[in-house]
Amino acid sequence: MSNDVDKPALPLTLVHSNPWEALRKFTAARIALGRSGASLPTDEVMRFGMAHAQARDAVHQPFNSEELEPELHALGLQTLRVDSAAADRTTYLCRPDLGRKLSATSREFLQQRHGEPADLLLVVADGLSSKAVHRQAVPLITALLPYLRQLEIKLGPVVLAHQSRVALGDDIAEVMKARAVAILIGERPGLSSPDSLGIYMTWGPHTRRLESERNCISNVRPEGLDYPQAAFKLAWLLEQAFHRRLSGVNLKDESDNPALHGKIRPLDHGGDVLNHRI
């Protein structure tokens, strides 16, 4: 009869491999964080604190529109600066309704402008992440301009909007009598994406438009939807909107289907048409 005392002890494994660990290379989402006892490891707690601080900074960082103006002028674009009815950042965060309409001074400024109404207005707005606007807006507009030339869409001045919510684009476009508006706005920061830009396109903009009457393109940034892809999606939606006179839930984004491409085709970085197989 064998003696259990003489049997070699099984090795004690203190660290167990996490089957999710291999998936971390595919996403910035907070997965496979591990644990130390009943808590998170110290390095993950510190990473969370850093991500939270970056998100807060993105919300509160002031929008310095003067920095963007020279870059936009270099693209041959005119610019205008406006403010919403939210007088400061604290008011903006506490009163979303004020961020959806122009201040009295900005409304009067736009009303006094004389000129032929544009087909399209681009509004660059701080939203909830001015960091996103500073990083993503100009590269996106640069990628979009060749498509607008192909579509022969007359572009108005680029409006730089402070303390802005999405609906402010409709108010601006209604005052300036534009046929369509696309507002490029900083999205609510996530713990892995403090600099994500959103695009909201509206056909026939006015202040009574519903959220369902806009098309949204989200997560525009190099780590998400890159500039060439986002620019083509927006151009495709604009082509359809001008042809069908609508936007929102009645205009489905089918830009990924080459069979439904119209006048425009995806361009490479040099402005040449990319070949797509159906």
C-alpha cells in the first residue's frame, strides 16, 4: 500500500493565464484586466484613473478656434466664428438646450451677412470634446473637399461654433439659408477614446428638425473610422440627400455597397479612384 506522504507535491500555480488576454491586441476596450485578490491589479487601476482624467480634460479643454482658422484658410476656405446661447462651459454642461441655439449676438452677426446661400455648410463645433475637433476636423475636411468638387456642391464658409450641441448646426444653417448642413462635433469621451469626432448631416435644416432626421457618422479618428472612409461616407450621404431631398432614418447608409455608388467613388490619398470589386 503506497504512502501518500511519499508522493511529490503538485506545483502550486499562483498565476493563471487569462483566455481573453489574446483579444486585447484587437481592441482598446477594457477587457482581460486581471485581478489581485478581489480587486483589480494596481497598474489597471492607474490606467483607469488616467483614462478618466483624459476624458474629463477633453470635456473641459477650451475650443481654440483661432488655431484652426489658418489651416482652413490654407485649404481655400472662409471661416466664421459663432457662439451658442450657453455663455460658458458650466452653463453649457448644465443647460443642453442653450447649446442648441445661437446667442443673440451671433444670430445678428449671421443675419447681417450678405451673399448667395450655399448648398452645404460645414460647422466645426467643440461639443463634448474640443480635443477631437482640434485633431480630426481639418484632416477630415481635407479628405472631403475632392468629393464636394466632384458633386459640384457649393460650400459656404466653415462656421466654428463654441459651446455647441448638435442641433446648433440646424439653427446656423437656417439663418444662412443653406440647403444642407454637416456639423463636425466632438463626441462624448469614452475611457478609450477622448478624441472621437462625430458628423451629423441634415437635409433642409431648420430648428424644428428631429434627431431622427439627421444621419450620423461616429468615431472618426485614426484608431476608429479613418478620414478617407469617413469622408466617403459623408460624400455618399450628401449625394443621396441632394438627389432624394431627405436625410435621417429615411436615408440608409449603404456606402459600403459598390453597386449603389453613384457619381462618386472612393478615392485614395492621391485623389485617384479606388477599384472595388462587387
